[in-house]
Amino acid sequence: MKVGLITAIREDFFNPYEIKIKTTMPNLALLYLSGYLEKKGLECEVLIEDKFEKLAKERPDILGISSITENFQHAIHLAMRARKLWNPMIIIGGVHVTSLPHVLPKVFDVAVIGEGEETFFELLSLYNKHQKLDSSWLSQIKGITYHEGAETVFTGFRKGISNLDEIPAPDRRLFGIKYPYTYMMTSRGCPYTCSFCVIPHVSEGYRMHSAEYVIEEIKQIKEVKPNPRKVRIFDDLYIVNKKRTHEIAERVHAEGLDQEFDFSCWVRANLLDKEVVQSLKKMNMKYVEFGAESGSSKVFSEIKPGCGMDDNQKAIDILYDNGFYTSCSILIGHPLETESDLIATYEFIERNVDKLFSVEFNNAIPWPGTDLWDYAKKQGWARDDMDFGILRECVHFPNYSTKKYPYLNKNISPERYESILTKFHELFWKFEEKQKEIEAFLAW
Ligand code: B12
Ligand code: SF4
């Protein structure tokens, strides 16, 4: 059995940002899946490709596509091409289908909902045995959605693998890394429930790899050619467990890995204290990001429970004082926001321009599964079977316009919002310039 795996990122590089993703940050999900199949000893040949044409030549029996909401429309497009060309069994997985488990476009045979390793293994084992996937067998597998006549059947959520260390670390050599950096995941999920975020809806509880596993993975990264020098720890929230944070830092330092790499990670302002900061420094964590979201305490406390505005300022100060490159992400256009809230956010960023390395500006996009999604549905802006391409175009901050994309705020007229947005655009470009300069210096 041949299994082809691909991520639904466009090949025409319409968006210059995408060429960067494809060449610098290949999707680890595919490596986790193939590593797990190998560990389980499943008889199959797995081909991981980022060019659809190459996969099409190989005509794999199973085509597995990984997609998030932003590129779901492209996943449909790839599946339609595969149907026409060689008609494989087409399995879709990733955050998008997990957020909408009851929805499955006809072009896909099966969606894997949530964590994919065990479910994919079970599906492929069945296929290997019977050379097809019949609905009577599919109904036995937890964590999938499939078609039965005109019906769409969801078999229910599967419990996540409790000991994450059972999953082999991704073998990055399969991607042929072209740039001297990579990303890694040392945990899955997040214990918090910020209202705009999909993570609490798509992960099976917070679980983490042991410090030993993390250190072994970093050592494996050392062996990848060309040697990555920078590792982005892309956990949704890296510092949840302070004991593990300290343990990893101690071991990275003791093994000299802090001399080989510099690291980056995502934190949460309320979890950052002196000890954590010292640990991060010890392991050569250079670049630290966190969601500051808003300069208005009213909006902030609604969307980010457990964290206060003063935590944000303290986090920026302590990170700056300790020499970190700090990045904040902010969210604008939330339905709760009034003009003064929006201006408070602008002023908050402006006050901190010198202390911040970068700011990730995010338009309030109604990702399926979140409160914003429910709200956008009620307003008629979103539907489960909508063309998700529209969300894809507006994720890049400067592309956003209230005329073309979902605008969820009723407190500020679209015209007024657009005019305030121009001020945010100025900030955006200011940070782009600043970042370019520092990135060139750091060779990020
Ligand atoms: C690393 C990362 C990136 C990297 C690149 C990732 C890549 N090359 O695909 C960068 C920084 C470039 C990036 C960019 C963006 N990202 Co991003 N990213 C992540 C992050 C932090 C980790 C992804 C990962 O590796 N996870 C680990 C694996 C193991 O989990 P997984 O992907 O869910 O895969 C499992 C299952 O879903 C399933 N599965 C997945 N695919 C498949 C396929 C098959 C066939 C099967 C059977 C199963 C299966 O099995 C896997 C193993 O269990 C996630 C958050 C997260 N925790 O996942 C956000 C996340 C995916 N990104 C997100 C967003 C919004 C973006 C951007 C749009 C941001 C922006 N404003 O531009 C862009 C779009 C880029 C693009 N076109 O893909 C959102 C997606 C929300 C949504 N509903 O779609 C997430 C969830 C973050 C969040 N908190 O909201 N991202
Ligand atoms: S925004 Fe960050 S802290 Fe909040 S739920 Fe999502 S991953 Fe967790």
C-alpha cells in the first residue's frame, strides 16, 4: 500500500508569505503520522511531498491531506484533482475538520478528527486488510467522519494518547531542511480557554512530553543537515509546567545545547515570573512571544481569562530588561470593542514600540469552533459549508478590509474602523522594517 501525504499549501506562491512557510516551516504533523505508522510496523510506503504533481505521478492508494481553515479550500481543490487523475482513497485531517466534525465535503472519503496517529493507523490497517474502507468497518473507528449514502457520520471524539512520549519524534531528514532553523512541539493543547482561540476546541486536553524526550529531540535536530541553529518551540503555551520548564533549561545548558542553538517560544503573561525568565535565559531562549491581545482591560478580561493588563506590561518589561527579543500578538476588530478600546490598544503598542521586537497584528477572524465563529454565524457572515478561501485572503493583516471580509464589530462603523486601521498599518510597517533589520543581523 502506498500512502501519499501533503499539506494543503498552494504551489503557485500567490502569497509571498507562503513560499516562506513551505520552505522554512514544513508541517510536522505529516512526520508524526509517518513516524507512528513506522513504529507500529504497518506495511506501507509513505511518500511525503509538497508538490502535488510528484505525488500524482506515484498514484498512492491513499492520499492524506493536512489542512487548517485558512487553506481548506485548497485542500478541496487538491482532492478534486486527485479524484480526476487517479481516484485514490482521500483522507483529510487537521485543525479545520476537527473544528467542524459534522461537516465533510463529498470529495473526501474520510476525515480524521483530532489527534491523528492512532486513528490513521487503524484506518490504514483496515485498508491494508480489505483493500477498501467499507462503512461497516468505518463505523467501528473512533475519531472519524465519513459518508454513508447522503448522510455524514461522525463516530465521536477519540481520547488523545495519554503518554505523548509514545509518539516518535518527527524525522526532519525526510523534509530536506533548506534553512538553518526548524520548529518543534514539546506539548499538545493548552489548559486555558481564550474565547477567540481554536486550541481548546481541537486538542484532547493539555499533555506534555517529558524533559528527556525534549532533549533527545533537540539532539536529533543537531544531526539534521544543514544544521539548524535556531529552534522555534511552537507549543501553544510552552511554560505551563514550571518544573518541566526548569528541567529542560538545566539539561539544555548542561549538555551544551544552548551553545548549539538559540530558541524561541510562546508564553502567557500571567505565567511569567523571575524564575521562569532565568530558566529561559539559561537555555538560550532568544525570542519570546505572547498574546497581549488588547490594550483595553474590558476587552482583555473578556477574551483572555486568568490574565490582566498589568501582567502584559510586566511581561514586556521583564523580557526587555533581560535582553529577550519580545513579540506580542494582538487582536483587533472583536465585536466587544468600542472605539476607545481600539485606541487603547494602539496606544499600548505605541508606548512599547521600543521594547518590542515585533507585533503580530491579527484581524478578529471567526475560526470555526470559537465564540467568534458562533457570533459570525448568527450575523450571517459564516456558514459551515462556506467558501473558506475568504478567510485565507484576510489573515495577512494589511490585506484586511471591511468591504471584502467579515467585519464583526457593531460599535464602530466600518468607515471609522478603516480610518483607525490606517494608523495600525503604520505601526505594522514600522515593525516590519525593524524586524527586517534585526532579522538580517540575526540571520533568522
Ligand atoms: C507551526 C504552526 C505554524 C507554522 C507552519 C505550519 C505548517 N507548515 O503547516 C507557521 C508559523 C508558518 C504558521 C502559519 C500560520 N498559522 Co499556524 N500554527 C502552527 C502550530 C503552532 C503548530 C502546528 C503543528 O505542527 N502542530 C502539531 C501537530 C502534531 O498537530 P496538528 O497539526 O493538529 O496535527 C495532528 C492532527 O490535526 C492530525 N492531522 C493533521 N493533518 C493530518 C492529515 C492527515 C491525513 C491525518 C490523517 C491527520 C492529520 O494528526 C496530527 C497528529 O496528531 C498550530 C497550533 C497547533 N497547536 O497545532 C498553529 C495553527 C495551526 N496556525 C494557525 C493559523 C491561523 C496560522 C496562520 C493563518 C496565521 C496567520 N495569521 O497568517 C498561518 C497560515 C499558514 C498556512 N498556510 O498553513 C491556527 C489555525 C486556526 C484554524 N482554525 O485554522 C493554529 C491552530 C493556531 C491557533 N492557535 O489558532 N503556523
Ligand atoms: S490563546 Fe494561547 S493561552 Fe489562550 S487558549 Fe489559545 S493557546 Fe491557550
